[in-house]
Amino acid sequence: MSRVKRGTKARQRRNKVLKAAKGFVLGRKNKFKVALQTLHRSLAYAFRDRKNRKREFRALWNTRISAAAKLNGTSYSRLIHGLKENKIELNRKMLSEIAVHDPVAFTAIVKKAAPTSATTTAAS
């Protein structure tokens, strides 16, 4: 069997890692072993934080909706319950945007969501 020199493939693999590590500080950008470890960790953080970003944005939207609902004399949970009962299908991101940029429209939405929840609490 003939001898195989792996120089080019090994260099390509190392260059790919070092290119991805561009912007890291000190030896993390130009020492292959350290760059590879740092790159693996950074990819793990990226995967984890893509999930966390969604979680954080949903919490922000809920906080905004809650604050706007309080200004309109209702609570977040009552508002969401009223929206579901009246089959108003607005997601939390859009509700939040409306609450921030168009308070008059948000007030109209709260009024649409309120009547059935007010009657059920009055009846019980």
C-alpha cells in the first residue's frame, strides 16, 4: 500500500477551525488546540442561548402586556383569558407591539376581551 501524506487535509481542517475562531482573543484565535476547545464551547453557548433568547423575549412581551393591561384596569391573566374566550387570536409579540406603539388600539382590544370575563365573574 502506498504512503499517504495527510498534510493538505489536516491543514484544511485546522484552517477551518482557525477561520471560525477569528475574533477570539490571545491564543484562542491562533493556537489550534485552544481554538478548537473555545470554538466547541462557543457553539454550545450559541445553541443554548438561541433557546434562552426566545424565553427572554416572551417574558419581555408578557411584562409589557401586563403593564398596559394594568393601565386599562385589568390584569394580564384576565386579559389573556378574555382574548381566548372571545377567540381573538393575537400572539403575545403582536399584543406587546400594539401596547407600546398604539395604546388606543390596545384599549379597544381590552374592551373587546373584557365583557365575557366580567359577566362570568359577576355571575359566580
